Amino acid sequence: MAAKEVIAWQLDQAMKDRNISKTKLAELMHTSRTQVRRMLDPKDGNVTIETLQRAAGVVGRKVRLELV
């Protein structure tokens, strides 16, 4: 599983844990619900790390990438 897919799944879980809808996340990120839907789609590869980091911050999480 690719890193983006894992992060998208974790974001979705964090949203559920905090009762944050896609619409609310879009509002908090100052973007559209469509953009949030694309970001959470594990098949959409056009999402930047910066966008994922912004979304993670909104749900109280951080994105950490490591090369080991």
C-alpha cells in the first residue's frame, strides 16, 4: 500500500474519531468538499504532501515521513 493511501485512510479515521465531516474539513481547510473528496480518495495521486499535512493539522494529527 502506498504512503498516500495509508495517510488518506488515517485521515478518514481521524475525521470519524473527531466527528468531522468532509464538508466541515473543507471549511476548516478553506477549500471545496470536492477537493477533500479527492484528497481522501486513495486512487487519486494528485495530492501533495503539503495538502495532506494541512488536513492532518486540522484533525489534530501530524504527517511524518521517514526514510529508513
